[in-house]
Amino acid sequence: MASSEMARHLKRENIRSLTMSGHVGFESLPDQLVNRSIQQGFCFNILCVGETGTGKSTLIDTLFNTNFEDYESSHFCPNVKLKAQTYELQESNVQLKLTIVTTVGFGDQINKEESYQPIVDYIDDQFEAYFQEELKIKRSPFTYHDSHIHVCLYFISPTGHSLKTLDLLTMKNLDSKVSIIPVIAKADTVSKTELQKFKIKLMSELVSNGLQIYQFPMDDDTIAKVNAAMNGQLPFAAVGSMDEVKVGNEMVKAGQYPWGVVQVENENHCGFVKLQEMLICTNTEDLREQTHTRHYELYRRCKLEEMGFTDVGPENKLVKSYRPNLSTLRDFTKKRE
Ligand code: GDP
């Protein structure tokens, strides 16, 4: 909670603030949390959705500055599949279990009407696995591997025109299940002025189609300013490349073309650094939190309502019928067996 919000909260609750005469020690609470988190390690799951060849694997390699195993996919998959790979990464003493889930064959079929379905199913399967774990009498919250998708990087082809029906349809079916960050892929293939126009067009199309994309949070004073500025820069124009080119005395990650060099980490050349900062340095924890408090909650609520459960309202009155729908419950139990 941001400090100003905390002050307001304290005032509202009329909590007594006591003056203590000596050191007690609870000021170390944040350190205890940090130490425990470092010991447990972190987990982050990214879903990359985009047509074959839009640069998904290259961008992920560039974001984490490592070569993940990857196999080039052909354009001949009969349907869309998802490929998940988990890696253990370490930066100083922080360990990260990173899962990259990528679409294979997305956009390659003649009939693309159902292309979003395997992606929706994959996300729901992860929610369902957690839901089942929650329902167990003996739960193992500490050993349970969190496989929820925390963010979806949606790769938009750099056509300079508008969103394709496939993109609109897919994002529409995903936006209530996952936080979407749209990314203009291979942004070096569009000119600077065209890119600006393309960004404005994409954003207005997203708005007019009622699509919800992830907004960097502004409730924490320390990052509110930068997050607000970044919300205005969406979608990020990304360039990925693991190739190194000598610029001045330095070797930098860049794409080399007959007419010049595009430096991946140069903010005048593309939005890679902004994406990396927002995704990995500033808002990772918020993305994880949103997954649990917003997207999983919605899944859980629908699931419980489907089973016939409702909440108890004020004065202990039932909001709807409290009695679970027994036939749904029976089907559900059978499925679990
Ligand atoms: P994926 O199928 O979406 O995973 O795409 P890949 O990452 O395999 O990239 C497909 C091709 O595009 C490769 O030849 C990459 O070198 C190239 N590529 C990837 N990212 C970029 C980029 O940002 N700009 C340009 N010009 N080419 C890129």
C-alpha cells in the first residue's frame, strides 16, 4: 500500500499510534519477508501469443539475455498448440523459476476461427489445477507449483495497418483470463512516423472493441509516475536480437542491416528497454498478484456459482440459495474421481 494511502487508511480506521520508549524490533518485518522470499525463490510464467515468425523466441531470449532452447516451427501445423518450458535462472542471490509458454502454429491455418481456443483451454487448465488443489482436505500450498499464466505478451505483426480479426478475436477471449501486454513485433521493419501512427491506431482499435489490456498500476507512489508514462507508450515497439555489433568501443545487442544498425537497448531505436523494465524490474509482482486476485478469483467464482454455491449477505441472509446444486456437485465429484 502506498504511504499516502496508508496514512489515509490509518486516519479512517482511527488507529491509535503509540510512542514507544525503546526499540522493540518489528521494524525488521519487511526484512523477514525479503529473506523468506529469497529462500523460497520466485516464479514467473509468461505466455507468448503471436503468429509463427513474429519474433517471439528471439524477444524472450533478448529479454532474459540467454539462449533458451528453441526449435524453429514450420507454417504447416494443422492446429494451434502450446509449448511450455520451465527454466531455473539466477541473478545475484535471487532464483527465478521461469516458464515460457509459446503458441505453435498460431495464424497458420486457413480457418482461424478457433485459433484462440487452445490458448483459453491452457489458461483454464492451470486455474482448474489450482482450484482442485484448493478443494483438497490436505493441501500443500508451499510445495504447489504455481503454473498460472502471469502475463501474456501479445505479438502484433508490424503491418502498419490495423489489428487482424485473429488478433481481436484472440485478445477478446483472453482479456478476462490474463493480463495482456501488446507488443509490436519486429518494430525495426516500420518507419518512425509509421510506427507512431500504427500505435495510435492499435490503441483506438483496442478501445473501440472494448478490449482490456494490462495497465501498469499507479497506486504505489514510488512507481506511479513512471508507470503512468509507460501506460501512455503502449503498445511497446519491440526489437529482439542476440547478435552483437561493435558500436564505438562497445559490443551491443543489435540488428545489422545494409543501411545501418538497430540497437536493441537504445531507447531512440525501439521500446525494448521499456518493455524489459516494466515486465521484469518494476511490475512482475503486480502481474503475479493480478493473476491471483483478479483472474483466478473470477474463474473460482464462476466455478463455485456453477456448482450452486452463493455467499451469505448482510444479517446472515442468503444472497441466493446457499444449497449447492447437487447434480453439478455430483458430476464434479465424479470428474475428480
Ligand atoms: P517465432 O516463430 O515467433 O518464435 O520467431 P523467431 O524468434 O524464431 O524469429 C523469426 C525470424 O525473425 C528469425 O529469423 C529472427 O532472426 C527474426 N527476428 C526476430 N526478431 C526480430 C526483430 O525484432 N526484427 C527483425 N528484423 N527480425 C527479427
